[in-house]
Amino acid sequence: MSGAGAHVVVGLSGGVDSAVSAYLLKQQGYRVSGLFMVNWTDDEQGYCTAADDFQDARAVCEELQIPLHRVDFSAEYRERVFQHFLADYAAGKTPNPDLLCNREVKFQPFREHALRLGADYVATGHYAQLQQAPDGPRLLRSVTEDKDQTYFLALVARAQFERVLFPIGGLTKPQVREIAVKAGLPNHRKRDSTGICFIGEREFRGFLQQYLKPDPGDIVDDNGRTIGRHQGLMYYTLGQRRGLNIGGVRGAREAPWFVVAKDSARKQLHVSQDPQHPLLMRMALRTVPFSWIRRPPVTPPRLLARIRHRQTLQGCTATINDDGRVDVVFEQAQRAVSPGQYCVLYDGEECLGGGEIEAALR
């Protein structure tokens, strides 16, 4: 792939992946510009690293001798991503805002802003690949399964992948690090970011309490006994074992407790010491109306699926309902199928799209 002077705007996060993406594109002959996105401006306690990330992005651009633009999308992020995030938690779901961020921010206003800057292409440091087909781009998994990020891209509309480049989709993380060292990029040792910027390293429950009032209720065991109190169902996820604050329970084994169900009507958190409790293990799920990147003319008899990032791909079948919802039946029982998370479907290497999990089916 050669740029032949075409202008590409790279979304620079301050991390090594996007930095190497910019470096590779420049090596391939593109005229490269960087664009740093500010998605969260509430940094009163220093938890969000946006200021440090911007300085890292600027240092990379100085090393590569390319211009850097800065744009504030915090209003779009709050409206399109964060409000949905809060509403889902208030409803007792377990949302994943990273998928919405890609669809609503990185591949909408970011892409549009880059094109207004005169870009012929836009690029990001995602570990994913695009294949140009006669009917349009197809999203393919990265060559490295443990870093594959197609799960986070599953809600992006197919048209939004036009004129998009993923320069490191064919590389492993060690290869990316090696390129960064050899290129002399100043952030080559920077560790990978984890979590969401607006949460950062802070305690998650304390963060949510700034926006959602506590709504206490009973913690109930397998026998229906009340063995504790919780501060709100929104603070817990299915399968969770840490932070339950359940002390010694008379007649119970010395073993960890797991969240197995949430009863919103009764404000009850159901827990068990069985990590494979029947309420946790489900063979099927239903999504809300599915977001297809490419809907196959005929649904293949066997697909692959993920219900969380970095999960090993799971064999399944899928039935598309008349209302656009998709029923997914797995070959093996899945643990902690959580409404609010996303089920992403694959046909071999190709990511077909994703849908928010509406319910686990018995």
C-alpha cells in the first residue's frame, strides 16, 4: 500500500498504537496529519489523562514532523454516549460505552472533521483489518486474536468504513512496540490504556454515585435468605465476586459468593457460592434490533460470536426475527450473559455486526 501523496488524518490518542499508525503511513508515502480528540473535560480530580495524552501526541508529531490538530467532542460524547451509559446502569444493565463511542464519535464527528480538514483518508490505531469488496468494505479480525478490536467496531455503519485505514491490523503488539522503538517514537514504552477515560483509575462505584443515587436492597442467597444489603443493583454485574461485602454466613461454606441475578422489581441481588449456577449459564440470548455491517443474503448455518471483548470466539447459530432482533443459540453454555453488553457475530474472519443483548434465554 502506497500513499502517493494522499492526505490521511490519523486519530492520535497519545498511545503507541496510533503513533505507529502515523509513522507507517508516512513511510508509505502519505501526507499525514494528526488529530487529537477530547471526549471528556471533567478532570477536576486528575483522573482523566487527556492532558498527558495530548502532550504525548504532540511529542509524536514533533518527532514525525507532522501537524497536530485538536478538537473537542466532549459535548457529542456526553449526549450520544454518556447519557446512554447512565440510563443503562439506572435500568440495571451492564453497558459497554466503547462500542457507542466508536459509532457515535470516532466514526462520525471525527471522520467528518477529518474530511473537512481535506483528508483523503482517515486512520486509527485499531487492531482490525478492512478488505475492499465489490459491494463495499468488509471488516476482518486482526491477525492477533488477543488484541483483536473488531468487537468494539461492530456497531459502526458499513459506509463509515469508506476511506478508512487500519495500518496496524496486520501486526502483533510486540511488532508494534518494536517499530516504535526503532522509529524513536517518544512514547514507545507507554503502557496500554485500560478502561474508559472519564472513569480512569478511580473507584467505579464512587464515580457512579456522582450521577445515580444509591437504591439499597437485600442480598439474597439460593435459599431465599437475606444475608446482606446492597447500595444499588447498578453497582453489580452478573458473575461478579469482588466487592459484595458478605461476611461469614451461618451454614455457608468458606467460599466466594457470586452475583447470579438481579431482581429490579424487588430490588434484590441474588448471590450463590456456585460459580456455574444455572442462572449464570445460558445457551441462548436475544439482541435488540441488530446493527449489521454486512448482513449475509443467507444466514450461514454456523457463525462465531463474542459477548465480551477478548472472549474466545464461540460457535453458534443465529435467527433473524422479523423485527430485526437476533436470537443466538450457542454450542456451549455461556457464563454471565449480561443485558446491556453486546453480542458480536462473525462469519469466519469477517465481523458481520453487533447488537445489544436484550435478554438471556433459557
